[in-house]
Amino acid sequence: MRYVFDQGEILDESKVSVSIRNKGLNYGLGCFEGIRAYWNEYQKQLFIFRIWDHYKRLNESGNSLHIQVPYTPIQLIKWTIQLLRQNNVREDVYIRPMCFKGANTLRPDLTDPFNRVTIYCTAFEYKPKPALKVCVSSWSRTGNNMIPPQAKSTGNYLNSGLATTDALLNGFDEAIFLTDEGNVSEGPGENIFIVKNNRLITPPISDNILAGITRDTVIQIAKNHLFLSVSEHSLSRTELYSADEVFFTGTAIEIKPIINIDHRKIGKGIEGDLTKKIRFHYENIVRGNNPHYLSYCTPVY
Ligand SMILES: Cc1ncc(COP(=O)(O)O)c(C=O)c1O
């Protein structure tokens, strides 16, 4: 996809560059989003899922980090639609907006006012397995007094990268972080849910998670369509092992069952019934096929 957005302009990607001196690159001083748009073949329409919520979160991330985004969510939505149109996207696509320190200076302070915004879109290359075998990581989730975990900051993904790499090198598909206190937190790029006795439980924001937009959609599906009780409370590692079902949620991974944790079978060792039902609703909603959720689906054409 040839065109990208850079500082208020849509340009051919070959015209865009970042200096090796760039401060955002050198020190991980940036925040970003991951947004998906889904192609609906029947309607010949591309729907961007919860774009408003993503750009609102980008602005909030920027505020927490002293990396203020120099555009409003409305302006960014307009640019994104224009970018998708200019690339003539007619397939599922992943959109990556980023706001990072634009100066080419030393010292990792955040006082410099130049915050550069870029957006690119790409066909989604990362294809996770349909069901995951995961481990609890020896790396803790970054705490609130280290890097704000509710801000989606580029620097914080070194924490994610270390956990994911260890998991892969040890033969697992993905990792689960605990907090320093030992509560279940989230995956390196996903939120986590368990099902226990027909109740859905997910860690609270205070357990150092990113307030996931997919997580929020799943809570709505569980309450509105499956009439399940949903609670947000701290979970111990043992509650993971004894859960009936466990699954990850996230824009990239969508809804993905976890069938094994630390070599222990979860439930029957296959995708659970409630996970499957939630996944079914989610896949319908994001593609613009559920009239109750059309306000979440922004048409591009
Ligand atoms: C650390 C982390 N947690 C959770 C999520 C899931 O968030 P969302 O559902 O908004 O994509 C992501 C993905 O953005 C993430 O990077």
C-alpha cells in the first residue's frame, strides 16, 4: 500500500524518511495505535472498527506521556479515511498511526514540542494459530510508576518483546504477564479473560493493563448477547490453571482461545463453547454485519 500519512500530508512512502538521529527512534519516545478495517464483500464496503475510540486513546496516551498529538481524533479519522481511499484498499487491513518525538537531538526528555504523526496501512501479515499454548512470563508487566501501562507507548513494547521472545524460544506461542505483586495482568499485546462456572472474569485496569477496545467489545457481547455475568477483578496464576476457558483479546489477535498454560491443559484442551460464541459475535460485529453495532463501524467508501 503505497501511500502513507506524514505530518498533514498523504505522500508516496518512498518520499518519507526518519533520521537515525531521531529522538523518538533512539529512546522509544512515542505512542501509537493498531486499528483494523474489515472488508465486507457483500456490501462492497470497508469498515474501520471503533476508529473514534482508537484515536481517543492515542490522544490520551500522548497526554500521559508529554507527547501531545497535534491533531484531534476527528482530523485523524478524516486523514485515515482519505489514506485508505487513496490506497484503494478493498481487503482487510491493519492501520498503524504513531506519534513520536520528531527532533533529532540527544537527551531523552519529552519537553521538545515537535511531535510527528505518521499513519500507514498494511495487509495483515501476522497470522496467529487458531488456539494458543502459552506460558506465564518471568518478566513482570511494566508498573504504573515505571511507564504508564494505560498509554500505548512504543518504549513499553520492549517489555512485551522480551516476554514474547522468551515464550517463543521456549516453544510457546505467547506469554502472559503477571504484575510485580503476582496478579495476572495481560499478554504482550492482548488482554486476557477467563471463564469460570459460566462467569467471565478479566483483570482490572489497576493490574497494569492497557484498556483494550476489544476487551470492552467482548464485555458488551457477553452482557448483551450471552447474558453472562462479567467481573473485572484481580486473578491469581492458579485461577488461570483451573479456569474452564481462557482467551486473549486484541485488535491484532481478535479473540483467540488459550488451550494450554505452562504445560497444563485448560478445560478440555480445545476452544471452549463460550469463547466460540463470543468470537462468532465479534467477527460479525467488526465486519458491519450486526445492525446494533454499526456506530462502531466507520465506512470508508
Ligand atoms: C499491551 C496490550 N494490551 C492489550 C491490547 C489490546 O488492545 P485493543 O483491544 O485495544 O487492541 C493491546 C493491543 O493494542 C496491547 O498492545
